[in-house]
Amino acid sequence: PDGTTLCLASEDKTASLIDVSTAAVVRKIEGVHSEAIASSCFSPDGTTLCLASDDKTASLIDVSTGAVVRKIEGVHSEARCRCAGDGRQRGGVAQGACAADN
């Protein structure tokens, strides 16, 4: 949201948070999903990252620690993350009808 960090979601089941100004990996998130991470998005306040995976789960990740805040099971295999801009929704999964509120 502030333009300083980029998330690279990967088929190798990991996501990397990248410092845009230096291209350095700030944090690597691994061991959360058993299949490729298909999409990602940051919450409007930048504190939470939503990862949707081909393993039919979505995870809400605390950006500052890399810890899983919540894992949502049984989402559609083609689910993709969408984060609302209203500041109320921390993460969501399109087609999976799942969301997590503050």
C-alpha cells in the first residue's frame, strides 16, 4: 500500500517480500502452502498479506513477522486474493466466499 514492498508469490510454494528500492528479499514466507501460491494482496493498511494457493487454502499473514494469522480451508482451487479498500477487510478470497475482518 505504501509502495515500498512487493510480494512475489511463486509456484515453489513460497512468497517473498521484496524491498522495492533495493530489490532485497526482506522476508521469505515458506511452509504455509503445499502447492503453488497463485495470488497475493496486501490489506489496505499494509499489515496483512493474503495468499491464495492451488492447495485450496488461503492464508492471512502478518507482514511484520511472517506468521500465519488465519488459514482458510476448502476454498475453490481457482481462488484468487482480493483485498478491500475500505480499511475494514484485511483479506478475502474471490470465488471462495471467505473473508477475515479486523
